[in-house]
Amino acid sequence: MSLAALVLDWFPANARDLPWRRSETTPWGVLVSEFMLQQTPVARVEPVWTAWMAQWPTPSALAAAPRADVLRAWGKLGYPRRALRLHEAAGVIAVKHGDVVPADLDALEALPGVGSYTARAVAAFGYGRRCPVVDTNVRRVVARAVHGHGDAGPARTAADLADVDALLPPGDRPAAVVSAGLMELGAVICTARAPRCGICPVHAECAWQAAGRPDYTGPRKPVQGFAGTDRQVRGRLLDVLRGADGPVERAALDAVWSDGAQRDRCLDSLLVDGLAEQLDDGRFALPA
């Protein structure tokens, strides 16, 4: 059997039951999940996504919400600018697309915060289109199963898309299932550090297995820490603003981090990014 046929046979019976994969989920729900899942583990996203969709089941519902409510609902998912971009995208969808997420790739990419990957994911997983979707997990599966390499190395956008496109079967729905299956395979079985090759559905067709599972020797992206970074400081400042019933004094923000220069830099960046605002009386709050 081909790799695609093996994945097509394996995925429906073995996929994790994630809420955004269920048949009743709209393309809007898929779009929300893709915003939330960027650099964020599934376990953290699932409860936030569920609460979000209950509160804002349509783009127009989110577009009508105050930005402060949106940022509070985003909670600790990280990279909160994604929440504001999603809020902006919801407004565009509500006004320009009749409150329906577009299916066309160009229209999707024209939305705030939506790049090529997210557009393709919505087309494939929201609309069941034949559209190659490439993330880190998919690249790893293709590198191993097709090319016999231990890992994928640096991204090569055009080549990566061509590799996946060559694997997809004809027909929208089967191709969309294979796209989701390749992603799932990389997430739960063909993992970076401890691949579970013994239960892999493509084991017999895997070029990496046939080559003796050679180690990856190419360049690796350095792992970025979190402790002490501006991301951590920004998160702590936002925690104060999210947890307050109203505007807060500067002293409440100063108390979260001892390095004044770093704290001031991070606070300024939150203001520039539109994640916080300074009122005329000098206090600080989430944006209205």
C-alpha cells in the first residue's frame, strides 16, 4: 500500500478526539483552533477553545466583543497578539464575507493574522479541500518516511509543499483526511525524540526504517528558553491587567519584575502592540 493509503486507513480509527475535528465544527471553529494552536500545546488549547466557541460561536459575535474581554478569554495561551489578530479577522469576515469564513486561499490569506499555513489548514480541515498542509510534524514524517532522513532540517516552503502534494490522493475529502493524518502521525507517533516505530502504520513503507534509522546530522533550530525573557515579563504584566477589575496603578505593574529597564521595555512593547493602554490619569488597563 502507498503511504497515503496507509495513513487514510489508520487515521479515522486512531485520531485523537479533538473538538475542532468533530463533524459539527464550522470553518470558523477550525480557524479559531489554528490561531490558538500556533506554538501552543493541544492540552492547553482545548479548554480555551471550548469556552471561546461557546461564548463567540460566530465571527460577528467575536467582532462585537471588547478587546479586553478577548484578551481575558485568551488567558495564558501565550503570544496574545494572536487574540487581537483573530478579533480583527473576525471583523473582516463579518463585514466582507457575510459572517462566513472564506474557503478561497487568497481570501483567507488576506485576513489579519492568517498566513499561508493557516489558510491551507482552514481550506483542508474546515472545508475538506485537497490542499497540502505542512507543519513541523508533517515535515518530519515526510523527511523520514519518504526521504530516509532522521529529521527535516530547515524549512523549504516550496519543496515541502511539493513533497506533501505528491503524497495526497486525488479527491478533496480523501486528501484532506491524509493531510490531517500526516499531522497526527507526526504529533503522536513519529515524534522528534522518541518515535514509536513499532506501532507506526507506515513502518513497512518508511525509508528511514529501511536505511537503518540514521541519525539526523544537519543544523538544528536552537531551543529557546522562557525564564527571564521579555515574553515572561510581558506575560506577568498582562496577568495583572487581566486580573484587575479596572485600571491599575503603575506600582502594581512595577511589583511583578525587579529589573526596571526590562520591565519598562516590556510595558512599552505592550502599549505599542495594542495589548495595553495608558489612561489620561496615568493608570494602565487592557484596551477597550
